[in-house]
Amino acid sequence: PGAPPPATGTTHTALAVTAGAGALLLGALVLVGRRRRRSH
């Protein structure tokens, strides 16, 4: 039980960043979709 290996830490960080970016992209797509639907 100690500090996790650098590879593990990097993997978790990459996953967190990817998840955050994916959430932002999904949110943006939803907002754009709503705007387009309203305009039409």
C-alpha cells in the first residue's frame, strides 16, 4: 500500500480528462441541438 505507479496515475488522469471533455462535448451538442430545434 503506497503511491500508485506513474503509469496508473497517468491512466487515471487521462480517463478523468477524457470523461470531462466528453461531458463538455455532450453538453455542447445538446445545447446546439436545442437551439437548432427552436430556430426551426
